[in-house]
Amino acid sequence: MKRSRVNEIMAEAEEMIAEFGFRLPPFAWWSPAEFRARLPQAQRVVEAQMGWDITDYGQGDFDALGLFLFTLRNGDLRDLQDGHGMAYAEKLLISRKDQISPMHTHVIKAEDIINRGGAMLAVELYGSDAQGAFDETSGGVVMCDGVPRRFGPGEVLKLRPGESVTLRPGDWHAFWGEGGDVLIGEVSTVNDDRTDNIFREDIGRFSEIEEDAEPRHLLVSDYDKFL
């Protein structure tokens, strides 16, 4: 993706988030120079990979296959392994109309996907085989706002604003905005986007950025390069 396009997506996301009355944390607004100046105090932000995240999954067509994310908070995997401490994470996502977040699952992370506002959120579901791999013949059971719901292979849940689904490791899922753009909340166990996204297709989690403009704000995938 070109950096200029990343900057445009950020600006569009800022507008949508503001329309719904949501406020991002202070570090969201740091320029790259401010981030470098604050780095001694911001090590936790960097280590936890908190902040802006825009991906086209390396496929070069963000409008068709892509996702906007902002990681608001993220715990420590060691706390999760120990069974106490900060074992949770929270994200804000935007799924545009008919923009696919591709079929994937997680090995560690369980997550609530919440329609925070906008259009309908469509979530396509499949189950796993005995080894946890994608199984086109398998369904399963998920919790929708505390109520169990059985799904068949390839069934699409339609979540209205305020509704949610709880997905556990082995629940394969893809999602998109149906009829319009959707603001999405994600509440989960500790998040590790480098290693804990297992895609059905051979695609990448992060985008390669072509530097044709100065960054509006740094992406989490920029931290190693710029900081």
C-alpha cells in the first residue's frame, strides 16, 4: 500500500469514529516525531503493539480485502499463561461495505466481536477438524450476547448494532459490512497479530508500505522501522 493511501484511510476512519462519539487515547494523535520524543515513556505502547493498524493482507486491494484497526489496550501473554494479571485486549475496527476480512482463526485468542454502530455486520462461520484446521463440512456453537447459537458450515450471522458474537480458538470466521460501513468493537484475550492469525489462504497479516508521503501517524507495523 502507498503511504498516501494509508493516510487517507486514517483520515476517513477518524471522521467515522468521531461521528459515533468515540474518542481515541492521546497516543493516537502523536506525530512520528512526537512518538520518538516520547519513546522512553511509550515503551509499553510499542511492546504491546497498541495503535493504528491498516491492512490489505498483502493483496493490494484494500477496498475489497482489508480492514482498519486500532489497538486501544493489550495485555501480556505471560499474564495469560500465569492465569492472572492483564490478560485482555481491546480494539476498534472499521469494516467498510462489502470489504472482506478473510477467513481465519486464532490459536490462543478468544474474542467478542461487537457491532458498535452503522450497518449490519456479516460474520461467516466454519468449524475445525480434530487438528484445528479449516473444515468446510464442520459447524459448531458460538455465544451471541450470552445465548448459545448453533451454526452450520458457511452460515452467515447478521449482527445488528449492539449485537455481538463470541469466537473461540478453532472458530473460523470472515466478516464484512453488509449494506454499509460498520464500527466494530473487539474485546479479547491478549492479542498477538504477529503469530496468532491463521488464515485459510496463503496471505499475510500486514501490508508492505510504499513511502510516497510522510506518515500521518505511525502504524504498529512501523514501530521497528521508525522508532
